[in-house]
Amino acid sequence: MISVLSSPAKSLECYHACAKPSAVEEEEAEVVTLYRGADLENNCVSCSSTNYSTMPLSTQSQTDDEQYILVASLDNAHNLSNILKAITFKDHAIFSATPNGLKVTVEDSKCLQANAFIQAEIFQEYTIQEDLVGFQVNLTVLLDCLNIFGGSTVPGVLTALRMCYRGYGYPLTLFLEEGGVVTVCKINTQEPEEPIDFEFCSANVTNKVILQSDSLKETFSELDMTSEVLQITMSPSQPYFRLSTFGNAGNAHYDYPKDSDMMELFQCTKTQINRYKMSLLKPSTKALALSCKVSVRIDSRGFLSLQYLVRNDDGQICFVEYYCCPDEELEE
């Protein structure tokens, strides 16, 4: 639930951290909308008496940063919300911050894991007081807050974001500014659960291809979604790289020659045929839709890694990665 109060109208690392609800769980978030020129001292929830009417959002932290262990600012909040949408298929997400940037993890049934990586350089300001800061939040609520202004369609009008976290037991605080209006959102946090370790490493990768995303977008738009599985064939010989479905309309195969213009890299050392549940792969199409390149890797166990290269509105590069377990019912 979100309660709204309005003022008067004047390269990254992988890490693990471990899961119990923290002290703040009564409500998911609290939102306060502030107008420049209003008396903020009486209208801001648990906020200092800093006068935002004379202090731009980008410089507010100079007086308050010491109380936060993590501060991250963006001139365009859409750059964060867009990448988070690519991994939104469950309510909660684990945030792990290091000096290198943010890693946001979402998991499903210990069979699927999605990670969004936002490098520190993406932010206009990124300050962290510890080697690792971790917390868990409701991702749906976070996205609602990031888009609280509704997404401006006016050219040149952006929503600025300052994201602050004080530590265990405290909410994640968002300061959002657009057109002179500042909204403060406080989202309750939990102690992060320990992410699943899929033990997927480059040394165990047997086959890898890198494709331009447009080719996969077209294929995925035509996939027979009545098929319970997607079969991936990777081989040093024909058919090289093949996607297969087995649905109500029959069997369908989509082949990618290794010398195709869409194929940027082809490294296959042995023939592998693995099936993956379509229901697990479907969330990854959100990342595919945003990406310009995708890396498909399969290790010796048949575990699948889909790495997506995503450019934000400013042309900066972020990464989204999905890990998926193979379907154990595959008959050799």
C-alpha cells in the first residue's frame, strides 16, 4: 500500500547476503509531495528542515550525506526504472551495492534468476560508505514511485532522482523532482535473502554465441507459446544455433547460420541440445525488448545464461543477465 500526503498548494561483483524481515514492514511505502516555495519543515515525513526551495535536488546531499551509507543520483529516473522493468517478474528484489555500482536480483523457484547491473559511472553521483550494502524491497512499489510523475512526454523535461539508504531497519528514501515539484518516497526494506548461486562461470561454458537482438526479437515474437519448452541446439556443425518449439501447431525450428550478419560471435566446442521451460524464459523477453545485443551461453551442465546489453536514454550501457536451469525431463 502507498499512502500519499500533499503539502499546501504553494563491472560488477557477485555477492551473497542473508533473510529475515527487518523492523520496518507495516506498510510498503509512504509518499510526500512537496512544492518548491512551501514550508517543508511541517510537511516532510521524518525529514530535516532543509529548504528545498533554495537547494537543487542535485546538491541536497551536501548537508545530509553523513547519515546515509548509500546515495545514488540520476538526472533521469527513467534510466533506472527502465532497467528494473527488464527484471520485474516477482514482487521483491535484492539490492546489492558495492563501490562498483548496483546489482539488483530477482529470483523464481530456484530455477530462474535475473540480475540488473548498473555501474557507478551511470549515476551523476554515487557514494557508498561500506564495501557492501544490501537490502530487499518491493520492486513493484519501487517502480510505482519512480514513475510517480507519470513519465513526462514533454521534450527536455526529466524526473531527477536521489536515492538514499541509511542502513538496516531504515527505509529506502527516494527524492524525485520534476518541474519544481519534489516528491519524497520512503519504501520499507527487509534484510536481503541469500541469492541462489548457480555456479555459472566462464571456465565451464562450452558454447557461446553473441547476436544482434533484432534477430532474436523477431524469432521470439513468432514462437509458439503453446509449447511447454524451448529447445536450444548449439553445435560446431549444422544447424549451428537452433531454437525449437513443440506446440499445438506442430514442431517449429529457427536456425541461425554461424556466418549470419546477425551473428557477432560463434564459439561452439561440442553439440548440446537442452530444453528450458517456456514459462521460465518468458520474463527474459522484457530484457530482450530493451537490448541491442544478447549473449547466449550454455555450460557443461546445460545451465543457460542470457546476457543483454542495454543502452539507456543517454546512450550509456547497462547489463541484464538471466540464468535458467535446464528442463530435467529432457530425454536424451
